[in-house]
Amino acid sequence: MLKRVRTLSLKGFTVRLVMDSKVYPPSFTTRLIAENLPDLNGLDVLDLGTGSGILAIVASKLGARKIIATDISRRALANASINLKINDIENVELRYGSLYQPVEGETFNVIISNPPMTPSIQPFPRYTWGGVDGRIMLDKIILDAPKHLREKGRLIIPTISLIGIGKTWMLLNQMGFKVNVLGYGWRPFGKRLIKIKDYIDKLEHADYFYDSLWRPCWRVILYEAILS
């Protein structure tokens, strides 16, 4: 079956991606992360939940020495492998497994992740569902990050306003990180969020606003958390 190839311009680089309909595509938040990644020259990077491999590709182009990219989906890893090849990326190692399981006992200069954060009682596709409060994967990544970061290591991770931007800030500080904001954006609710808006309204930490067209919109903050 012929698969679509998408060409993106990110950080001044051209990235080509073979798109797989069952692999998480580059989203608004993914692009926000990619556009705000700092210089990674000579650093070892962990990309948790690589999906199509886009962030690992950009990390390589930004000078990372070595990148380990993980995913719990073998199909995603197969897709990422193709995308690494068509972008001539040779310093990324793909590993199968959940979160930090594939890198037990290893440490990195930088960890990058765009975890699933859609809150819902009913499960959505695994690559977008973040549990009933949207935080199940995000919190696990933050809580275990210090064990996998070297001195002054950095965790680069987003949070959407539907699951509590302030709650993430507090958790990062509790874990001993110095927290900076690398990027900010917002997007209108898509069809999936419109369907569960009544549920979102009941969540303690959920926050959104209405734009000039009276569409509900969520915010996203990209944090850089430096291990102190």
C-alpha cells in the first residue's frame, strides 16, 4: 500500500516523514516541541514515545551525539525506522518498551517526551489517551526522570491546560527541578474534545478559554526542567 510522505520545515531543517495512519502523527504540540528544542550539540538524548520519530530526527539535526528513542508500539518503531532512513539519520537507536523500561540503569543529558494527555473515562487510542485525568503518563515521566538524568540534565515536556498547567509546575519543583518555559501555544477543541467537554468541565484542574469565534480552546506550555 502506498503511504503518504509529508515534508515539514522545523528549526530551519527539512524533515520528511512517511505517514502511517495508526502511528501518532506530528501534532501541534509535537511541532511546538521541535521548534523550541535547544542546541543539543554533543549531548545524549532520550526520546520517550517517539511515534513517527520526528523529535529524534530533529534532535539529531540539532547536534545530539546519540539518541535512544522508545515506544510501546512496534508499528510506531517500524515507522520511525523508515523515517530515520529517509532523513539519513544514523545516530538514533530504537527500543521497544513502556516509558523508561527500555533504558533501565541508563542516564542522559536530555529527556524529551510528548506524552498522551487527553483525559477521558473511556479509553481513546493509546497514543493520545492520558487516563481519566489525563496525567497518568505525564506524571510517571516526571517522577522517574531524575533517575535517568545526569547532573544538570534537562527534561523537556509539555502540559496542556485541560490537565493542569500549574499542577505540572508544582510537581517539577517538588522533584527538584528548576523550571523554565520554552514555548506556549493554543488550539481550538477538535471533535474528540468537543464530545467530552462536559467531562472536562468536571475535572478539578482543567482550564480553557473561548476565542473570538466562541470556540473552546486549550493552552499548551512547553517546560524545560533542569535537574538541580
